Amino acid sequence: MNDFIGFMHEMVAFVLVAESGSFSKAAQQLAMTPSAVSRQISRLEKAMGVKLMHRTTRQLRLTEAGLDVLERGREMVDAAKATMQAAEEHMRAPKGLVRLSAPKAFARHMLQRCLLSFLARYPDVDVHVMVVDRPVDGLRENVDLVIRLTDDPPQGMVARSLMPVQQWVVASPGYLSAHDAIGRPEDLVNHSCLSLGEQDRDNRWCFSRDDETREVLVRGRFTINHSEMRLDAVSAGFGVGCVPDFVARDAVEQGRVVRVLPDWTFQASYQGTAYLLYAAARYTTPKVRVLIEHLMDALSTSR
């Protein structure tokens, strides 16, 4: 271990001398004498068995081996600096602004409460939430954390699984008692179905079960791309609607709506796994790290 520590000291001295072109400048940064720095370089050359630089009274010139060692030495020094910085960051209290993006319904139903508890717990951390349903590029848009519903998280990002998300097809007990029974997807053609109305295909509902796939062209009097408003219309008896499970769960448990075709999976874009995405880095700042931990704990508990 002592040999390794000595080697690192000598490598730091070599990098500083090579970058500054001066033993005196390197010595000032290291709080050493130029002769002591020179001895460190000599020990490094002896340990490596190569000549790293040609020294004269007027200039320094790296050898071919010295140029190669400088490149690797810089990497070692940068890694050591990053390690020290990471350790220092861990000792600091979380402070500053964190930017987070999330889909609208997920933000309202799953994030609001845990973000408020986070703000109460960490008074020196501010949170800016960008609520959008489109995919957000965290690096380009300067967003620290991105929540995305997908089955295929992007490469090059850290992807932490928060919770699975499904689309439930629901209807009120009153509506179901007044209309024909729904035992298979094809039965929906005889019912009023509430669609999103964002795309032309939104009235083509696709279901899957085991190896079966069924697509049904549905119709209805009300189209709305707001999940809570769609659930309210369903609860009021205006038809059958698809709603994210985390939006519909309370209404199902309270008996205001009933799941329809529960043994079939409704295929939609707004489903999959909710992932917490952030850039892969050597270390994460305390303000971001504590929010990651808080979201992971809160949302895993809410599953």
C-alpha cells in the first residue's frame, strides 16, 4: 500500500510538471521544493524503467514514453479527484435546485404527495417539476430526473424501476346493469366507449390474452384526453372507459366503478413500467441523490 501511495504522489508530480512545463510551478502547487519534485520524477522513472522527460536548464521535453504515461496519468489523477469530490459531496448537506419531469396523470396521482413530503424533509432543496406527456431528453433539456412509462428504457441512462403501470377498462355498476353484458372484447361494439381522441387510432381498442389478440372499433359520445375527467364520466354512467390503474384504483376499491374484461390486457401507449431515468455519472450530487432515494422509497411503498 505504501508503494502505491508513493507511486500516486510521484504520478501527480509528473502530471503537474508535464502540464506546467516547469518544476518550480509544480513545486508551488505541491508545496514542495523543485529539487524534491525532481527526485519524485526520478523515482517514477526508475520504478517504470523508462525515461519520461528530457530536462535542460531551459526547457522540458517529454519522451514518447512520457507522452503515453501522461495520458494515463491524467486519467488516474482525474479519477482520484472525482473520488475525493464524491466523498466531499457525501459529507455536504443536500442543497440547491433539482429538475424533474413526469407524465401528467402520473405526476398528479403518484408524485404530488411524495414531492410535498420531500420538500418538508429537505428545506434546502428546491424542486422544479415539468409535467408533460411527451418523451423528455434530460441531457438536452437540462432535467436531472425523468420519469417515463416504457417497456424499453433508453440506452446510456441509469433506469430505476419505480412501478408497473397498466390501463384498466372500467364502467359503473349502474351502467353495466342497464346494458348488455361484456364477456369478450367484441362485446364493446354495442357499448358507449370513452376514448382519448388524440389520434385516429384511439377508437381502435386492442386487447391481448396469452397468445390471443383482439382489436375492436369502438364508439361513444364523449372523448377526452384527461384521465380523471374520463373516470368521472365513467363513474357517472356515461359508458366504458380506459384509465391508468393508479387513477382508477381508489374508485374500484370504493365500488364506484368495476373493472371490465379483467383477464384481458388493454394495449395502450400509456403503460409499461414507470422508470426513473438520469445520466450515468461517476457520482450523483446530494440534492439529486436524496430525491432519487425518496422517490424510490415512496413509490415502492405505494405499489
